Amino acid sequence: MYKQAIIVRQDLKLPKGKLAVQVAHASLEAVIKHKDKKIVEKWRREGAKKVVLKINNEKELIARINKAKRIGLNTVIIRDAGLTVIPPGTITCGAIGPDKEELIDEIVKDLKLL
């Protein structure tokens, strides 16, 4: 089974609409940049499972993304353009996967659902 995890910073206290858009950016960007299109296709055939998780701050988010990178998982970090509620370049969220569910779970198993 395959899935994607999107990790969202809680310290920014983003409005719901802004948060939804940032999560969408992360999911889409991770799929577009994925190097293994066969994994993406398997994930899509299985229903494109996603989980959205919360993390305390930028430092913790970057640490999770780097841990995922070290084991070879697909990752992206989203930086906001700064056109609405936060300054340009603010890291809002990141995505891991799509990849094998058990590998992603090793990185995010202790995080809570948003």
C-alpha cells in the first residue's frame, strides 16, 4: 500500500482556507516532482491515500522532511508566496511521498491528524 503524508505547521495558526491551499500545493508538488512515476500510478490506483498531520514549528517540520530524504523518500517543502496572510518565503508545510506506507509511517507515526 502507498500513501502520502502532508505535515502542517501549527505555530502559524493559518486560516482554514489558507491551510487547505497550502496542503493542496504540497500534495500536488510532491506528485509532480516524484521521480518514480510507477509509484505515483500505484498510489493513484489504490485511491491516492493522504493524511494531513500537524507539527509544532518549522524546525520540527524540516527535521521530519530531512529524515524522510535520508531514507530515500520523495519530499517537498512549501514556501508561501506571501500574497495574503504570511510573509513571503514562510515554510508552511511539507509532503512525504507518495511512497510505501510503512516507510512513511516510520517518519510520521507519532504525529497527530490535523
